Amino acid sequence: MRGPQYFKSWINDWNWGVRIALFLILMSSLVQFGVFAMTQNYLISLLGFQSEDLSFGMQICYVGILGILPIQFRFLRYFETRNYLIVNITAGILLSLACLFIRDVNVFFVVRFLQGIVVCNIAGCMVVLIYSRLKTEHMQAIGSSVFYGSIFSNGVIIGIAAAMVVNSSDWTQVYVYSIIFQLATLVIVLLALKSTSGHKKYPLYQIDWIGFVLLIAAAGSLTYTMVYGSKYYWFEDRRIVISSLAAASGTVCFLFRQYLIRRPLIDLSIFKSRNFVIGLVILAIYYGFKDSINLIYSYTGGVLGWSPYRLMILGLCNVSGIILFMIFSGQLIIRNRHSTKGFLIAGFSIMIIYHLWMYFVFTPDLSFPDLIIPVFLQGASAGLIFVPVVIFILSSAPKHTGTTGIFVAACTRFNATLQSIAGFYNLQLFFNKNYKTGILNRVSFLDFATSERLNSYVQMFSSKGYTTEQATSLAYSSLGRAVDLQAQILGYRAIFLTIAIVLSIVLFLIAVTPSLNKTVLHYSKRMFIWVFHK
């Protein structure tokens, strides 16, 4: 049976033209993540946002994605793809315009939530269009590699462009250029896509809007709890108690409603598949630990004072590892019937090497060449792990559950990211406090090394024209900062070592789990067929 025809005749047979068009349209939705990341410092300095506000703003965008994800699958089977894209790209342009005038943090959160909905809607269309250009047996490997590779790399690619704009002009120009880019992709949609694709429409009826509200309420409350919990000392603060109760009760109500209604947003029977649950656990572990790379970016940017452009170049090393090894793993999947276990063992082994490498290399004089190889290895581990795990999860989901597997995998990624935000923050507090206490217990002003360091500070400040009292005061401050820096570095090293130990245990469990020998292409011929031929 012939599937829907989305592209106009002038570009339909021009494969590279279609690929470039799809990539640019996808990036037009993802651009909002990279632009937001590059303007965070200005939001803090000019608008008075706190760091927690920025984290919440980033994650509330994912709440919008999660909320609309199960519903948009219904939209994709009803609305024409071109019209759907036009509406969402236009909405994205309007939201980018709104970002230029935001002065209130609550309005900022609303805009970020709506941006998440727009991003999900456009990305959903891209999934349909990308898979429509692939052979059925190649859908999983190539489609997942292209789609998720673009998602992983968008922050760095867009960030480099944004850094160049910020360094040469006012920060608001970042949004101006992003709007121009979105307008260009709108033109591409109008020129490349047909107004009617010939797909069979399914009516929009009995959409569970109450479930949608319960879902975003629970996810939003959980996000608030995990982001602001450490700041407000967790359950010692009434706001965290209320948000955590709202998250728990909202989740229970949502799941109970999905169990009762005739046409739920998700099919809970999917959790009866043992392999599906195992895949989710592996995905959660991967997402929970991969964010340790943010410690590197935080230290080099915040402590060492590297420029955004230099950080983006470092990020390119990471992205190159992701792309190269996604291509490698994708080609292996296409050409041979490799088991998921082989990819996981290789990927997690490289991830362990990366964490051990960072444990040994993390020093006060950390340089750019020191980080090239470990940052590349982190990307390589992602390229080997992510696509095979996603394919394993989706192929393990029972056929009758439809798109529930995609939604549950997205929820797993969302929860793992929240856990990593709170986990890494509290691990830093724990290790920094312990190491600082230990250093201070060993520091004595009667100690020769301490006295020598203080005297060197005093002489340095005195040589700059400070009085003796001023030089002494500044010397004590400098010594305190040195202690803080040393405690921070030791804390980072402890975190990397801890993760390496935990990942070693995970690697052992993966090696002895027989169900992971399942061939990744076992169910490829029926994957995603519902999107095109139903």
C-alpha cells in the first residue's frame, strides 16, 4: 500500500534537498533550547532571575513536551502536515518575540511551557517526515540516529552561532536572528511540502483533556520540587511540601484515570513487558549519569572563566563523538543483527573510562587539551548507548500499546534529568562540605606551609599598593577562596569516582542479563507502521 506523499514533485526525488529541508525545520524548533541556554547570564544580570529560576524555565519546557506528546499523535493523524507545521512555526516565532519583552519570571515560565508544546509539535512532524523517507527495515537505526543526533547536537551548534552574535552585539539580537531563521524555515515548508498528503484522517474525538491537565500539573509540581527543593531545604519548607504532595497526588490520579477510561492517553499494560521495563531502567541510568559533563562546563565556565565560544568548541568535541558513534552503531544495526547487550557493554565501558579519566585529570590548572579526549569519550558512549536502547525499548513494547512506549520513554528521560539536577547539586554540597571541613581541620596558622602561603598573599597585595591591614585582610580572603576551590575540585573528583563505581556495577548486571541478547531489529518491520499506513 502506498503511503502519504508529503513533498512536492520538484524536491521529492532530490534526496539531499529533502534531508537539508528536514534538518533545518527540525532545528527551527530546537533553536529555542540553544538560544535560551546562551542568554541565561543576561536573564540573571539584567532581569534578576535566580539560577533555580533558569533551571525551572528549562525543565518546564519539557513539561510542555510531555503534556502534549500523547495528544499530538492524534493531531498528526488528523491535520495535514504542512498546515500543522505552519501553525506551530508561526507560534514559535510569536513566542520568540515575546521573549524579547519578558520582564516577569512567572510570564517567562508560561512562555517556556508553551515553547515546549511548539517544539514537541514540530519535532513530531519531523518524525513522520523522516521515517516516510526511509525503507521499513532502516526506520529504527537511521531514523533514530538522525532525529536524536540532531537533538543532542542542537545546543552546541546553535550555541556557537549565538555566542558569536552575543560577542559582537546586544544579547537581544540572538532572538532576532532566531526569528529570522524560523521565518526561513516557514518559507521552506511552504515551498517543499504539499498542502494535502493523502493520508487517512482519524477524527479528533474523546481526547483525554482532563488527563492532559493532571499530567502537566503533576510534572510541573515535580519539577518545582526537584529544582527548588535544595534551595528551600526540602520538606522544611511549606512550598516544597505542597508541591511534592501535588506531584504525588497528580500522578496517582492520572494513572488511575488512564486505567479507568476507554481511550486513555497511555496504555498501562505496557509495563507487563519485562524487557520494556529493563530498557527504561537502563535509559534512566544513562540519563541520570550523562549530565556529569555539566560539572565540566560549570567549572570551566564559572571558575576558570572560559568564554562561551570556547565552551562551545569543547562541546563540539562531545558532539563529534555522539555523531560519529551514532553513525557507527547505526551502520552495525543495519548491516548485521547485533544484540543490544554488545552496544550497552561497549557504551557503558567507555562511560566508565570517561569518569575515571576525569577523576585523575581534574586539577586546579585544568586546560583545554586535558578535556578533549574525555569529553569526546562521553559523546562516544552516548552514540553507542542511546539509539540501541531506544530501539530496544520500543521493540519490547507490546504492539497494541501504540505510541505509549515513546511517551513513557520521554517521561523516564524527564524524571532522570530532574533526579540528576537535584542529585548532582546535593552531592556537590555533601562532598564540598566534607572536604572543606577536612582541609580546615588540617590548616593551622602555626603550620609553615599555611604561613608561607599567607605571607606570599600579603606581599603580593602590598606590592600593588595596599596598606598592611588591607593586604592582610585580602590575604585571608584569598586563602579562603583557595580552600573553597580545593574542596570543590576534590568534590568533583569524588563525584566522578562514585559514578564510575556505580556504572561498573551496572555494567556487571548488564553482562549477566540474558534478555538483553534480544536482537535489536527483531521487530523492525512493524515499528512505526501505524504512522504511515493506518
